Amino acid sequence: MFKAFGDAFKIPELRRRILFTLGALVICRLGCHVPTPGIDGHALADFFTQSRGTLMELFDLFAGGALRRATIFALGIMPYISASIILQLLTAVMPNLARLAREGEAGRRKITQYTRYGTVILSLLQSFGLTFWLQTLKSPTGISVVPHPDLSFQVIAVLTMTCGTVFLMWLGEQISERGIGNGISLIILVGIVARLPAAGVQTASLMRAGTISFVKLLFMLAIMVGIVAAIVVLETGQRRVPVQYAKRIIGRKIYGGQSTHIPLRVNTSGMIPIIFASAILMVPATMAQFINHPFTRSIATQLAPDRVAYNLLYFIIIIFFCYFYTAIVFNPVDVADNIKRYGGFVPGIRPGRPTSEYIDHILTRITLGGAIGLALIAIFPWVFMLWLKIPYLVASFFGGAGLIIVVGVALDTMRQVESHLLMRHYEGFIKKGKIKGRF
């Protein structure tokens, strides 16, 4: 593996791509420390300390801590992710978008353009709502987060945060085109990894206090390695459905006759179910921040991340959205029709409807395993907390959504670098075989 990293810097083009990616990510982290004008960052940080388990914490995770500091990247890349998800869902129900998706590169460029427009619109709406919300906040000591809430502050804050999100979107696209790829995912990855030093400091303080012993820490690290291995298996696992194409004689040439396969991923939906489930379960805690009523406070208490009800619902909702999102993005009928159109067939299965039913049957079974595995990894911090008697905040760094994102994006990035190495006759990161892609 280390030899592969050395070989990567021997190739001029790949070296330029890696350095460009690193430079762009440094710019992302620098922007996360440039404050938005008119906001008291210290007062906002004190407020966020008491707002764990709300939607703001989820948004701050994808913003890399920029929301907590109210910087120019406070919205992070979340509006782009939301716009992409909305476009994917609309593609399944709107014939015009579905037609664009089938038009190849030209259609994808058009959908990308619509995603950019949607990102700008969502950024304007979210920044306006965030600005209005910030004007009502006070720190636990009574200090206003916005000392001078007037029209000029609203205009400047909305434009600053919107431009920050648009810049992050542009930077992510530049990383995908001129860097090593997966620009948006790498921006999210860097934001999550940036929290690791704080987690290490907190773990060290717990060790000094005697809450975590050295043996327990080693045990936690060993389990985390096992969880990482499970995530790798989950992200790269696939069922290959064999497809045979019959020979066709056109003029004097013979076409077809080759064997191939359809890779059905165990986890087709990726991180989307965890994002949806977290957003849904954080709504009561978010409402309790604005509606000071005993009913909302009791629901928010019961649906705290360290409670049984929260993790049980979290588990069920993740499984539901795994099936829901897989049904949206993967259509067995279209796959079967394409196979039939080009003269292919699954051995032992008749073309057409029987093929689509066969593929759907396989996808339903493997999605169940992937959904249960994803849900178990997502609730593992809670299991860690109960099992080892450690704070939930510390346990969340040894599993859960953040670790799934980090491992998944790292696999994608290694696959991109490995493809460049193999194109130039270098060995990849592993000597036998190659890293399977998630897509």
C-alpha cells in the first residue's frame, strides 16, 4: 500500500491532481474559520453546547463545525446534497426528468444544471431561516448571538452564507474534474475528520479522570477496527447476476456472444437512509428548542440519542429508507428491458418480466442484509455507551454515521487513485485484485 502511495506521486498528472485536491480541501477548512459579519461566535458556541440531538447538530456535522461558529460556510454542502436528493426523487416521478436521465451525458449535464439552481434556491431559503433564527438566540449567560439585528445584517448574512455554499459546490465540482474525484464527498469527509483531534482530547481527559482505562481504550479501538472492516464489506459487497448475450451477424461481422454480469450492491442507498432517519428523529428535539411546552419537552427527552426509543426507531427507519431509496434509484424493469433490447438474457430465466422479477427478488434479499448491517452500525455508539459505560459523545466517534461516511469516502478515493495507477501499469493498493467501487 505504501508503495502505491509513492507511485502515485511519480505520475505527474496524478501528482497534480492530488496536490490540487489537497489545496482545495485546505481552502475549505480555512473558510470554516472566517466568521459571518454581525454574529457573536462565542455566544453561538455556548448555545450549541446545549443543543445536542437537534437538527442543528446534524447540519453542523455536514458543515464540518462551521455552523457552530457561524462562518461563511455555515450552511456547508447540505443544500447541494438536499437538491441532489430532491432531483433523484423527482426523476422517478416526473417523465421529463426521467427522459433527461436516459439521454446520456447531455441529459446528466442538464440535471446537474438543475441541481445547481436548486442549491442556490435552497441556500437562500436556509440562510434566510438561519439568519432569522440566529436573531432570536441568546447564550446561556443571556448574551445575544446577533448584537445588532437589523435589515443590513439580514441581507449581508443571507448573501454571505449563500455565496459560501455556492463556492463549496463549485470547489467540489473542481475537485471532481481536476482533482482525484468525489469532490463533494471529500469536503464532507474533511469536515468530519477535523473533529477527531477534539475527540482525542476528550478521550484523554476521560482517561485522566479514570472514566476510561487504558485496557478499555484498547478494547474500543479493536472493536472500531472490526466496525471499519464491516463497513468495508457492506460498502463493497455485491451480488453479480450473470448475463449472456447471444451472437448476432450483421453483414460480415459477428457481434455479441460475450458473458457479463449485473452488479447488485448490498447497500444501494449508501448514506441516504441514515441522513433521512437522523433528520426525522431530530425534529422533536428541534421543536422543543422553539416550543417550550411540557409535551414537546417530554417527547424530546424520550427521543434523545442515548435513549432506547430513539435507537429502536432509528433502526426501523433506516431499514425502511434503505428499501425506499433503493426502489427509487434502481428499476429492475428498466434493467430487464435493456438486457432484452440488446439480445441478452440471464441463464435459466426468460427475458422480459421473469428477468425483472428475478432481479427484484435478489435485490430484495440482499437489501435486507445491507439494511440491517447499516442500521446496526448506526446504533453502535448507543451499544458502546451501555456496554462500556462511557459518555455517548465519546462513543459516537467509534461508530455511527460519521465513521460510515469516512470509510465510504475513503474507499471511493482509493478506488479513484487506483484507477489512475492501473491505467499507467502501476500496481494498485492491493497486489491481488482491485478495490471494488461503491457505484
